[in-house]
Amino acid sequence: MLSLGKFRPKALSLNRPVSSFINHNHKITRVLLAGNDSGGLNVIAPLLREWNEDSRFTPHFLAGPRVRREFRYRLPGIQFAPGADELTERLCHRPGELDGYLRGLLLKGRYDVVVCGTSANALLEKRLLHTARSLGVPCVAICDMWWAYTERFHDGQNWTLPDRLWVLDDAMRVAAEQVAWPSKLAIDVVGSPFFAQLMRRRMNNGGDTARTIRYISEPVSTSFPEAGINEFALADMLVSAMATAKLDAPIVFRPHPADSIEAWRRWTYARRAQGVSLDTLPLEEAIADTRLAVGISSIMLAELRICGVPAASLQPTGVDRNYYCLPFEDLEIARIPDEQRLADWLILREHKSDVNAAAIHYGAIERATDQILSLVSASTTDVNAQKCVGAADCRNR
């Protein structure tokens, strides 16, 4: 069972958000949600789904062609921003042209607020924040991972800050507050809407019948070679530890979205006699199917742990520990230095499933909804006040 503590809403229907009990005005809020990287998209998707079914919102989604194709299957019935099909991969890499496209899209869509993910390398979110602020459209950015705070808002030359930065927990807030931002940045602890969605689904589905040992990969050897970590060598460590522990359970290896799938196909095929297979399940189904999770520092380890799945991070001696950015102690993710320790961890009879840190995330969707409505309301009030001041000035001339 998950430990939700004081953050769990009382008598909450999963189909009725807390914010529906709050007396907001009845103006339809037009929201543009956008993202590029999988982590940010995962956080945005539950909000897009929730607001698409909420009569107070008209949400539109914007992303490149690869992500649009994925979301058509992932969230049937969502609306894409007018002109979204014109956003090509080529355009996403041309700042000047991208700015012009985004300006036209925001003006055409008449959005009240922009909500976007954050990426360390992609331009889409950075340029969208820049364009929204230049047009006076309130904007919120969501940080989905405990690292690279500066890179998410600095392109190497210029800063682009949102009106508000949403973070997942207090650890992320403290780290974000230590960044030397070029101007004051409002930072709110909202929790993860994606964690909230996963937790609810796992509780509704039981979640206690899983048998699979799942290895969560990430392309650290190619993306961060200086860290001295090889994801394939660590995968071999898991296979050997399973043999040492004499565990009779399927071992499934889940590549990262940026991984070379062909490399993992060949790796698992070569070890098929050892009960190894390549993961083919969608994310939510994979979490429900996982008995124990082993990985490095992927956000999916946090997602699994929040859902009550015991998780371990492989951290051999001699690697760069700075690469490991998850809040391991808060999430109670075990740090494993070698094969024998991993074997010992695998055969523990009593893995702790409760995670105290999960509590903040349970109400994240409702918290985000209320904050967006409040932000739009405050922005509308400011605009009306400016109009009144302007009208008074005209009368006094």
C-alpha cells in the first residue's frame, strides 16, 4: 500500500478533481500545453487528459511530429493546436523561424496560459516561453527531473524564464532556488501529475501480483561517457546476480527512449537462454507488471518506487557519482555497489513498499488545476486594472 499521509484528499472521487469544489469563475480557460522530451511529456499528459474532460478548459497540445504521433495513440480525443501539423523537426531546430511560427500560433489560438515541459537541449519549450512572455501570455514550465536546472532555461547565450516554475518536491525546490537566475523566479511545489496518475492506477488495479524483475536502462555510456558507467555491463551484473540469488523470475530489459533499440535486441537475444527478454509493454502496464526494479538513475526508477515497487540503483565503485541525480534516500531507492550486494537485495523477503515521499504527488493534478485557474484569474485582473488606469488617464487629459 502507498503511504499518502496528510496530503490525501478526503472522500475524493478519482473522477472529480478537488478543484471542482472551488468556486472559480466560469470563463473557459484556453491552455496550450507543449513538450519535447519524454520526462516532460509524461508530466504534461495527465493534465492534458484531465483538462480535456473539464468543462472549464479548452486544452490544445503542441509538439513535433514524432510526439504528435505518439500522443494520438496515447491520448485519443485530445485537440492539437491550430497549425500544429506545420511544426516539423526541421523547424524545431531553427530559432528564428520557430519564433515566427510560435507567435502566429499563440495569436491565432488566443490562449490564456501556456504550460510546457522543459528540455536541456531542445529549443521548442525555450522559444515557446520566450514568445509567450513577449506577447504577455502567462506561462508555466514544469521541471520533471532533479538535474540540469540551468540548461532547461539557458540556450548557451540567453535566458528564457517562465512566469512560474513548477517542481516535483521540496528537494527540487531547494536545488532550483540555488540557481543564479537572471531575475526573480516564482517556484511552486506542485508534485508530479504523472506520479499521481500512476499511483491511482496501481491502487485501483491491486498491483501486488507482479513477477517480473525489470532493468531500466539509459544511454549513459554514449550520452555521458565521462561518467564511466556502461549500461550493458550493469545489465550483465543483474543477470549474474539473478543466477547467484537463484531467483526464478522473468528478467525484462527496458530501453530508454533515446537508447539504440537494435543494440538491446541483440544483447537480449544473445542471453535468451537465461530468461532475458526485451520490454514491449507501454509504461503504465510495465509498472503494474514489475515486482522489483533495477536501474541506474532513470526517472522511471522514481516512477516505479512512487508506485510502491522496490527499486535499486547500480552504483559501482569508481564511477562518477555526480551522474546519479535522483533523491535516492527520500524515495528509499537502494544504492547497490556490486553483484553480491545486488544478489542479496534481490532475495530480501521483506522489501518495503510504502514511500512517505509519495504523499505530495497524490494531489498534483488538482493542485496544478487550481494554480492555473488562479494564475489566469490574476492575469485577467491585472489586465482589467491596466485598462481602467488607461481609461482614467484618457479622461483626465
